[in-house]
Amino acid sequence: MKMTGPINLLDLTQHLPTPLLVIDQTQVRANLRRIQQAVPQAEIFYAVKCNADRRVLEPVRQAGAGFEIASLSEAETMSQMGVSPERIICLHPIKAPDFLRALHRQRIDVLAADSLAELDKMAEYAPGSRVVLRVSISNAGSVVQLNGKFGVEPGEVLNLFRQAESRGLRPYGITIHVGSQCERLATWTEALAVCRELFREAQSAGMKLSLLSLGGGLPAPYSNGALSFEEIGVALRAGLARLELPPDCTVSIEPGRGVVASAGTLITTVVGLAERAAGHWAYLDAGVYHGLFEACAAGGGIPFPISTQHNDRVTRVYNIGGPTCDSFDMPFERRSLPELRIGDRLAIHAAGAYSTELSSTFNGFPAPAIYALEELVQAY
């Protein structure tokens, strides 16, 4: 049947068991175009960890973007897809020896580090690699802050590059990360100011750096008024102009959430209802362990938009739990929704990032299946 008019995912997937994640590959491509237009100076390397499903990876490759990987499994996926080594970088500062061997074997040699111990491993298992130092910067305004676990302080950068040279590695560039879902524009500007000083210091020390990696952090539109790619692009273009990078220096950006979050919709079913002292409760077949980790406080409390099948019903305020026996499995609190009934389906929007990747089969419940929207429309 040929579809006409707007696509209603709840209707389109009514015949499929839930939970499931629908990926709109057209939206993936559109997000990549917007990022490229916002920061035309930067080459895009998609952060595979965000969603490694082939329905995401293929449109990324078709759009001409590269890939940023962090594990042996991701390296094997790239090899299976036939992605050339020049289109792959690894900016994870900690890599197991087996992973380093695989990277070296596949000729993927743009690798991040942030410690002497990592340089020693790289020199042993991936000799001659190009070293990109992960620099610690402010993560103010980010939903998930990443400082502390990774990053060398700016004042230690030159010494660490010298240590890399002494081990036969090649100082190549610096990489930063403003934190995941960065919603403060000034954080980007401040990060580039740090980069400007580091490039100046490197040049004064006779070091020629060839890469500035802007990392991830581009926010997804979970709520109205979210910081846009275009607003961030204005700040990044101005900051990059002030850097006065060498003409042959490459700028890259490694978005994950910004590419795929808005392209994914999680479809789930109401499997239980209860009235308690705290109010109305609804229980879904998807929860913290099955696609909605980022909805809970520990995952950042992402305010995923939710739509229902029956908007004509009276509105109620619900606490929403997942299907497991674990009391932690409570993705949403006090969400206003049309009255829910057992068997109703919900669409949880902007759920393409870190949903299925963070899913498990805990308590015997299935992780969400994944479908491409285009395939569903063609089969409808």
C-alpha cells in the first residue's frame, strides 16, 4: 500500500511486537548536512558508540562522513563495511593492547592519548601512530560531563607530546570534548580559546600540529528552545577564525547524538497500570534497561518527548516504570499524558542515541528491535 500524508509511526508499526526503535535514515542524512553547513571547515567523523546499527552507519558512509571508533568490535565493523583507514579515527584515550594491535594492522593510526602509560602502549602495539592528545576543558552546561575520567591538563600538553616523540610516535593534534548534550554556547567558545593557546605554544616549541578535533557534544532537540547546530556553528566559525590555524591543518568534529538522536523513535506498549499514594502509574515494556537509560537521573534525565495514540482522552499525570523487577527501572516521573490503558502504544521521540546501544536483556526482557523507516513504509 502506498502511504499518503504524514507518517504516523504508531499506526505504521501496529503489527510489530514492541519495544522497537525506528530509524529514519533520511533524518540521519539531513542532520549530517546541517552539521556540515553549520561548521563547513570541519570534517565529520560519526561517533559509532552512539548507535552502531548498520541502518545508521550506512547512510553516514553514503553521506561521505568518516567514523570515530573506540573498540575492537567497532574496528571489525568498519573492516566488514569496507571503510578505508583514512576515514577512521580513534579518539578514545584508553585502548586495550588487542585493540591497538588491530588498529595498527588495519592502518588506522590517528589515535588519542592522555597519559604516559597510554603512550607506552601505543609505542609497543601501534608503533609510529599519530598522537592526538585529549585535553581537559570545561564541560559547563552539558547534561553528561566527561571531565575527570579523561583529559590531560593544558599545561601538560607540550611535555606529553615530547614524550610521544621520544617513543617514536608522531605528535599530530589535539582533541577536546565539551561534554554530551552541551547546551551552553559559551562552553564551545571557551574551549576554542584553550585550543588557540595550545596551538600557539606548540608552534613556538617547533611542533607542527595537523589536526584540531572538536569532539562531540552537539545537542539533540529534546525540548523546544534547545541550542541549535546553527547557533553553535556561528560560535565555532568565529572561534576557528581567531585560531589562525596553518592552512594544511585539518579540523574535525565527532558528533554522535547530533546525528542520530532525532532520527530515532522508540515504540513501546503499556503493559500495566496502578493507582498508588503517589498517583497514577503506568508500566511499559521498555524501560531504563531496554532503551531508556538516559531518561533516568543517572543517565542525565533526558526529557524525551512522548506522544500517544489517543489524544482525545482526559490528561493525567503519570509516573512511568519499565517492565523489570528493579525499582531503579523508572524512566519518567510526573509526565502529563492522555489517559493510558493497557495495550496502548507510546512513541518516545528523539531516542536514536544511546538507546539500543545501552540496552540489555536484563530480567529476561528483550532489547528493542531496530527497523529502518524506509523499509517499513515500503512494506506497508
